[in-house]
Amino acid sequence: MVEVFKTDINNKTTAKAIIKTLKQSFPTSNFNFDLNDCDKILRTESRHNINKQIIEVLTNQGFSCEVLEE
């Protein structure tokens, strides 16, 4: 299951730290950012629906995160 999130993360250092945190919580999932996109995209690939947990992790760290609707 691939999901795309809109975030307010705007630098590579923060993105790498977020990915590290997400990998610790969801080791079988894949994550990457597209910081060049106007929505500062976080893409996730997981076998399970972990949308709520991802939003919670980012929100708890002070970032906005919402599922990007197509």
C-alpha cells in the first residue's frame, strides 16, 4: 500500500531524522520525501494501513502531516 502525505518539513536533515524515527516504528515499511514538491511530500510503502500512526508520529514531533487526496 502506497500513501502520500503533505507535510511542512522543508530540509533534508529533518527529513532524514523523521525517516529514521519512522523506520524504527515500522521497520518493514519504506519512506521517502520529495522536498522539491510544493506539498513537501512524504511517500510511504507498507503492507498495512499505518496512516494514523504516521500522522501521530509527525504531529508529536511538531510537524503537520495529512494524507494528500488525489
